[in-house]
Amino acid sequence: MLFTLSILFLFLISQISASPDFPTYKRATDIAQNDRRALVQAATVQPKWISRSNRFWFRRINAPGESTFIYVDPSQGLRKPAFDHDGLARALVQRGIEASAASLPFTWIDMDESLTNVRFHAGGRDWEWTDAGILTPFNGNLDEEATETMQSLAEKRLLLEKKATVVGETLPAISSTGKARGILFRRQSNETTTGAGVFFRDNNVWFRDSNGQEVRISTTGTVNSPFSNFTYPSPDGKFLVAIQSTQGQDHTVSIVESSPYDQVQPRLQQFQYLKPGDKVAIDRPRMFDLTTKQEIPTDDVLFQSPYRIEALNGGWNAQGTEFRFVYNQRGHQVLRVVGMSIEGEVRAIIEETSKTFIDYAYKLYYRELTSSNSSELIWASERDGWNHLYLYDMESGKVKNQITKGEWVVRSVDYVDEAKRQIWIKVFGAVPDQDPYYAHLARVNFDGSDFKILTEGDGSHSWYFSEDRTTFTDTWSRMDMAATTVTRDAETGKKTADVWAGNLDGLLWPIPERFTAPGRDNSTMIYGLIFRPYEMDNSTKYPVIEKIYAGPQDFYVPKEYTSHDEAHRLANQGFVVVLIDGMGTNWRSKAFHDVCHKNLKDAGFPDRIAWMKAAASSRPWMDIGRVGIYGGSAGGQNAMGALLFHNDFYSVAAADCGCHDNRMDKLWWNEAWMGYPVDQSYADSSNVVNAWRLQGSLMLSVGELDSNVDPASTMQVVNALNKAGKDYDLLFVPGEGHGVASSNWYAAERTTKFLIKNLNGLGTPK
């Protein structure tokens, strides 16, 4: 479900007849080749900071395969080459390695603090180059982290998200140190025997004293509800919390690999895959007194039906008198921080409730302040309709301050300075008269005072701080503007130096147009992009194709500059391509997001249609009498849904690897938006149940080995369409997994041909 379709369109139609309805275009591959030099001018700057200073160097990409290494000292206003590129290139050539000053063949590079020594890998080995012009083989030990000049912590986070997206896991929260925080008790493993003499036997908790005498201290463990060997001893070692886990059910999905590469006969593959409504494992924390060797009775009324429980920063308060954990009730409508005292008292320290859903998977944030004398916690909540931060007194369970407020959202916490009682945050929508999805860096005091935006410029920003956090690089761009990078003072946000400004001057294909129009309610603004064909004839009307992915976990219209070859290549086949974020997607107001609740079939379609009609009203070359749509995973469900629920507007759809019935997809993602228990809303949003409504031209594609979305979801749609007597195209690809229309060239080609044939009316393209 979480896969975002990115059809590469590596092929182009070799011959298409010129006509008023479909002019002849340059091959998009030729355009892409010619534009590569221009595209790299939009590249962002990733600084390599030098020790604890505001100095850094970076690699500037000038063209494909060409780059320059630049040294920047903002305090001196200095910007120069980091080393002698010409001299190093000559030295490499003398060693028999092909090189030039503009194209140094490094696979990695590192420099010392004085920039007098450059270490790099080229020609199959490691080298060291000194400012004296000496090149020698280098055999020292490399600092792996120091050589990571091309992959920042932000990129690591993106890779983690992509990995979780593919396998359908819940994302681990990322702390200010960049390390993943465990989500389940089970992920915080202890040894079978703890320092307090606790061990596990026969599904229960046992204690062994210094004389070797053993006594069972729990009585409730059974085969189906054992104690796991994960414990939380109190700071003084006198008490212990152990976790009793009632097992969830197995749900085996079976798929058949029809054409294995290494044998003639088909191969059965099976994997565990919980679906909405299935029984999940239930963790039950239990408190034990290690002095009396007995359980301290506790009431579980506040945490009886967990979807997930996680210890709050190690569990125990500093005094060792209370164990604290986060409880997310199944159905995602109740979220609590629960305290369990050594006297057996259980209380709700913090409680969030929602009539729709709490965005546990993507907005949960908390940080316990360890340096304060009192027990304080920073907590994220949408209780006022926007995602903001609150400061709690953990002893009283009361809010001390609302740290942030306003009709904008906190996207993430960048850094917390407990000594100064300040917090740096990534915010969306906090700058008036800008796209509300543009990211900015802000700082605010714990008491909510002195809120300050530290970035400036109309675009979406990213930043990298120096090690001492006195300086940061600020890079911003838009889809119609290349990246600009400056350095800023971390205290004031004032610009201290210009670093790099890209441009889009050499682009051949049209720069995408940002467009905004009111949505279904005639007041909430909807944001999107319009991609036009190369050498467009304004007197010609072009059919419109929407690429859709309406998964409620994020928004999807690009904000920072990217070439988006996919949209351009498709537009160059004679289409206007649009990308839109409608209601039900994330990171606007809570009300905006809530549209998806028990209503995934909505997919923001009323907003998308209103947006396209508004765009076409002033762009006569947009033919909204011919509108197609395509998408994969959640987008596949959306694309087919367009021909079921909005076939008076959309007439053609290509749906890849779709979750066509949310009861067939992974439990955690679907219950997050559709709720629990499974009810009629699941059937109402089902493409299978509503297949009889189909009008228009539909293409379905699926890989037989899809382990992200059960491929039976597509086949159940096929069965329903057959029973309803509907015409459609089906591409079933042996040996392929999730996102077959992206990963398989034949499926990509078939998808594009299908869209051209059915929207241009020219017959099957050659």
C-alpha cells in the first residue's frame, strides 16, 4: 500500500503520426539527455563540516560526471577550491588513472581539518594527496562516518522510510541523535538472567538468590500467554517490570512463483501477514517486588486493549517509584502515557482521544527532559486541530505550556537544548503567503515565547548544522526554482555567506507550473503541479493525466526541486500531466486529514476535480473532457476508484498493485485510517464490492510475488469484474513483486501504451 508508483517510462513510441490532436514531439530520451547538464545546476549542497567550527567543504556538481570541491569559511567571507584540482588530476594521470580537473574519479573523499591532505579512492585503491603536490598510496584506517560525504543523516532517514514503505513496517521514531528508538518492549532485549537474579522458566518469572535458591515470583504465565525475557529493573534494583505477552494469531499468505528461474515446476512461497481485524499480540506490563519475591497487583483498565505499548524512555522515573509507558489503544482513538507505581497504583498521566484517529504512526513524538529538576515531558498533539508541541509536568499530569500554536504544523523536532530550554523544529505552513507544505526551520522556548523562523526564502528548506551548532547551511528550492544555498547564524537566522545558487536556464522541457485553487468547500486551498508537453501548441487541446497516490500518511506533490522525469516523459507523449494533494492526505490541519477516516475511497477526488476544472478554465489547452489517471499501491486503489465513484469525470485508469479492498491489506496501515473493528466502511471503500460501478477503460497490473499488497486483492477485483460482465485489461507478470509497472519494463510500456491509446484515440501506438 505504501509504494508510490514511479513509472520510469524508459521507452518512447518510435513513430506517431502528426495530426492536430497529437503533434510530433522530440523523443523524451533526447530531451532528458540534453537537459542533464542543466538539471544538475539545481543540486542541493551537503556540507562536510570541519571539526567544531563553521567552516566546511562541499562537492558542487557541475554536469554529469563533473564536479568541483569548494571550501567555505563564512566568518571570513571566503569561498575557494578546496585543493588544487589541476595538480591532482595531473598526478593521477601520471599514475595511469584517467582524470581531469573537472572530472576527478573519486568514489569517496575525505580531507583533514587544515585541508592540507586529501584522501580518496580512485583507480581501485586509496590515495593521499598533500598540498605539496605529492600523491601516495594510502593504507591507513578510514573513518567510515567521516567519508560519508554523499549521504547525510537526512538521507539515512529517507532510506529508512523507503525501506519501511516497501515492507509495510511501522517507522521507528528518530531521536535528536539520529538513532532509532525501539517501538515494542520486545525490541529492548535483556539477557535471560538480569543483574537482580531474575530469569525465566516455564513461561514465568523466577528469582535466584545468592545461595542459588530459586523461587517463582509470577503466577499468571501460560503457554499462550508467557512472560518474555525482557525486563525493566528499577534504578535501585528493588523492583522489576516484566512483560507478559498474549500471543496473536498467525495469518499465512501463500503466493505461487509460477516460473522460477532455477526450476521448471512452480514454487510455493508463504509469509506471515496480519490483516485488519486479526488478533494481535497483547503486551501486559506486570510489577514485581524483588524483596518480597511477589507480584504487586495492578489494574489494567487503562491499557486493556493495546495495539501497541512502549516504554517511555526506559520506563522508570528518576526516583524509581513509577514505571511509565505509552499505550496506543487498538483503533487509534485513545493514546495514553500510563504510570504504574511501586505501590500498585495506575494512573493516566497524559490522555489523547479522537473521534476519528490519532496519527500514532507518523506524529507520535515525546521527549522526557532529563536535566530538569522536575519531571517534564515534551509531547506532540493535534488536540487544537493542528500538530503542536506541549510541555507536561509528569508528576501532576498537567500541561505547563503549549510550546507551539497557530494554524500551521510541527513536522518534526530538529534539536532540543535542555539547558537553554529551547527547541528547534521543522514547521509547515508557518510562513504567510507561501505554500503550506514548504518546510522552514524555527526555534521556540519551552514556555512558548520567542518563536522565530530562522530560514528565509520562498521555497521548501533543508538545513545542516555545524557540529557546534553556531552555523547552518540553508538550502531552498521550488519545483520552478533551482536550489539556493547560504549559511546562516544559528542564533539570529541572519545570512552570513552565499554558498551556491543553481539555475534552470538550460532546460529544454517546460518548467512545471505551480497551481492553487479552492477545493470542494470553495475555501480550502489545494496545491498541485501542471506539466506541459515539449513544444506545446497552445491552439491544440491536450488530454489530462493525473498521477495519483492518496495514502493518508503523507503528501506527494514535490515541493523541493526535482527533475521528475516521469511526468515530463509522459507529458511529451501529448498530455498535460497533473499532480495534486487533496483532502485526506497528511500535514495540513486535523480536519483536512480526517477526511480519509473510514473513507479511503474519497481519496480527495472532489478536491482534485475542482482543482482541474479551475486550472482548465484559464488554460484552454487542457481538455478535461479526456481525463486519465494512474497510480500504484494505494494509488492503484485510487486509480480504479476514479472509474467507480467519479466516472463522470475520469474515463481512463491504469491501476497497478492496488489494495482494492482494505480488508485484504496489511493490518497496521489500514486500521490506522479505517479503524477497528472492521465495519461496513471497509466494504463501502472496496473496489471489489463496487466493481459493478465501473465505467471507462481500466487496466490492472500486478506481480505474482507481491509481498507488500496481497496480489489476491487484484484477482478478487478481476473476479468481481468478470461477474459484472465488465471489459478491462489485465497484465499479470510472473516473477515480479510490488510495483510491477515501475520495476518491469514491459509493464511500464504496456501502461503508457494503454494511456495513449485510450486518451488520444489514435489506436495502438507503434
